[in-house]
Amino acid sequence: MLPELSHEEILRYSRHLLIPEVGLEGQRKLKASSVLVIGTGGLGSPVALYLAAAGVGRIGLVDYDVVEYSNLQRQVIHGTSTLGVLKVESARKRMLDLNPGIQVQVFNEPFTSQNAMRIAKDYDLLVDGSDNFPTRYLSNDVCVLLGKPNVYGSIFRFEGQLSVFDARRGPCYRCLFPEPPPPGSVPTCAEGGVLGVLPGIIGTMQANEAIKLLLGIGEPLIGRLMLYDALEMSVEFVKLRKNPHCKICGPNPEITELIDYEAFCGVPGNDHVDGSQGGGWDITAGELADRLAKGEKIRLIDVREPHELEISRISGADLIPLGQLAGHLSELDSAEEMVVFCQAGMRSKRALDLLVSAGFRKVKNLKGGINAWVKEVDPSQPVY
Amino acid sequence: MPTIKLPAPLRSYTGGQTLIPVQGTTVAEAMLDLTRQYPTLKPHLYTGEGQLRSFVNLFLNDEDVRRLQGIDTLLQENDRLLLIPSIAGGRE
């Protein structure tokens, strides 16, 4: 039995009720339905806002972060007034302001193998707005094992991907990506940046796919992957097929319960990585400043991109963007003391790995990147 | 000449070029020509043993080459290979 709509709700949803594909019955379906949104960041913001506005009766939010200043360029569910507030609480407040008639359940915890089945089992479908590989594989596997659709969206710089993975009717995420890329081989938005509008576009499309699935209307994006390029303003679709050897949704699955996703991906899924190598490979900003002040000869290599020099710089540093470093090794002297740095320590960690594997030993990674340098040594420049 | 369309994460290795014309009559030859033109791409696409990495997804027009003849799939003059990356999002 579908729930009835009050007169107030009929007025609120009147633009839906006018569409024959939704109508009164569709709106009552939405009221009876539930969606779990993984992440309340760039993608999760529009997903949660539009699902709330559309009248999805019960929406779950999973996130463990707090709202930070650099989130607000794209995470539009949050605001300046909720800086420092738990993201799930900030999002719930905004959603209930938009639509007090829905139920918002918050899970202020990382989505892990330990809690994922318990959290996800009571929802009709899952929307993956996460930002790391372990959580993406986890979201996929949870959906395959529970027999639920997973509305997938992912973004980088100006490009977005969208699909609906439903192993009962088509391929899953593992059919397309059987294995994650090795750690560090794919830049993240934290290093490569992302246009703020892009998660808005992809996340809004995820919300649309979720609503279509809940209503049972239209052609869901099952078995197709959409590739969106915001710079070219191009949209392409490729066909996805079930992989007969898929380890979780194939005929002879190896994976029958959740696994250790951080080990599988070789990266942490939950805690922020500071790019620190640990051991003797790190140097702090304070230590570097002291050694330079003593007149030690240390070659500084900035592995950021040229346009980042306009934001901040360390004087005397040579710019060799990470992507070009491999081609410039012959210009570097392995007998010389070197410190590599980037914005926050991730790219320079990869530069360090590259240099060490090429035989360089007198090289260190500036812990926390130029942002740490700015905070500790040269506060006249901005942190970004 | 066939072309390979590269995703944003790999464009830093091609000086920002997106569509790369390549020589070759098969997917394998086209990919090798790509890494000949841009050697720093190689470790991102191939293992140390010279195998294409399993997370490298290649689509010929809109079809996954694994569902065709894999890297032996023949290429026509105007074919376009699309390289689809694994991207996870924003984790810092």
C-alpha cells in the first residue's frame, strides 16, 4: 500500500503530478522509497538536494567529514554558516529546510566493510558520490550482494562519468574496472582540481537516474557509460557488458562477502592522506627553512603546474611539473641534496618515488607541500 | 589514420593533446605508437612486462575491445579508440 499525500504535499509536488509519467501514483511511490547517498561532497550535494526536493521519503547520508572552506566551491548543500559542522548534519539541515516532509537519516561514520551491509540493507538503491577507490568498490560489492542498483558518478577536472550498475540486469562496476589502478597512478581532484559546476551536472544526473529507477520510468543508464566533457561540451556513450569472468557478479563469483577494500586498492579509504612517506624521506617546512637559513645547498624542485606559481612559490625553486619529471632526470644530479614539493605533498610523494626508483638517494619530500611552508615559514602567501 | 582520445588525467603526458593520430592496423599497434610518441605515458598504460594494464579500458567507437578481439582488434582508417580511465574523485 502506497502512502497517501496530504493536501500540502499535493501542492508542493504539483509540477510532478502534472507529468503523466509521475502523477499521483508516482509521487506516492517516491514518498514510499528510500535512497542511500554515499558522500555529501561535490556529487552528494546535488543528489541529496534534488532527492529531498523531489519527495523521496527516506534519504540516508553517509559521510564522516566536516565542512571545510575549500569545499564550498562545489559542495552547494553546505554553506558558510555550516563551516566546521559535520557534513551529514549540515546536509540534513539544508534538506529539511527544503523539504520538512521527508526523513533524513545520517550516518556520521566512514562507509566500511564492517557497517556497509547494515547501513545499506534498508534502502531501495544506493547513489555513489564517494571520492576514493576503496569506497567505490565497496559500494559496488554491497549493491551486488544485496541486489540493489548503484547509481555511479565520478569526476575529474572537466570530465565526468555516469552509469547505473545493477548486476541483476547488467554489468557492475567491477565488470568495467576489474582492478583499481595502482596507488598514485591516477591523479585525484585534490591534486588535479575539478571545475565546481561539474559535480553539479553529474550529481544532478545521478539524482535523475535514481528517480527514474524508483519510479520505474524511462531508460535507466544500465549497460551504458556516459562520458561528459564540459570543455568540449560533448557527451558520449559506450556500451558496457557483463564480464563473464567478473569476480563478484559473474557465474562463478570469487567474492561472496565484503573484503578489505583498502588492502585491495592499496590506499586508505577513509583517513586523509597527507602524502607523507614517513621514514627518512620527509622533511618538514620548519626543518627545510632552518637548513636553508644555515646556507646549506639544497636544490628545490617544484613539481606543480606552471599556473600554480601565481598562487605561491618558494624562491629559488626550479619548476618541473610531475608529468615531465621522468623526461628531466638526466638534468638532475644524484649527488646533490634535493627537496621536492607540490601543493600538499601528494604529487611530490610520487615525484619522490620516481626519483628513488631512478636511483636518487639524497632527495626528500616536503611534508604538507608548499601549503605547510606558507603556514609555518612564509604566511605572506596564501594557502590553497 | 586512426586516433586515440585520451582522458584528462593522461593529458599532462601529451602536452595537453586530447586526440592523438596513431599509426597501426590493430589496437596493439596503435597503443604502441601512442607510447612511442609520448614515452612518459608508457608506465601508466603498460606493466613492466609489456602487458596493457588491466585498468586500461579501450573502446573502439562505442564497443569495449575486450568484447571484440582484444588488442588484436583490427582498426580502420577513421576509427577512434577511446581510453576510459578509472577515476575516483576528490580524495586528498
